[in-house]
Amino acid sequence: MAVVWAEGPNNELELTGEVSGTWRLGRTGGTAVRVTADEVDFCRRLSGRPPDTGVSLEAGDADVLGLVEALQVLF
């Protein structure tokens, strides 16, 4: 399943594991950045708890990886 929202260059997030899927942010051109992470670890990272594994940059600008790793959402 792919979910698309927002304007701007495409940034793709692929979550792996039992609840997997691909989410694309942006609608212009090809994929600028592609990031992969385990779904449970990514949610742990978003909540501010240390994950067991990291986020992997599959393609694109390495600076974006740091931004993704620094994301935090209050649940």
C-alpha cells in the first residue's frame, strides 16, 4: 500500500515487518530520498524511546536521513 500526500519532491518511507508498507511524501518528479525502517522501531523512535535498530537510507541525500532520525511525535 502506498499513501501519498503533500507537495514537493518525493520522499519515500518504507516500513518493514509484519505491518509493512510504503509512504510517499510529495508529488513531483522521481523519488528524491528513500528511507527504510522496521515499523516497531520507527514508532519507538517517533515516541522518543531508543529503537533497537536504525533507519536506513536507500537512496538520496544523507542529510535527510538525519532529519528522519530526529523526528519525534507526542503520542
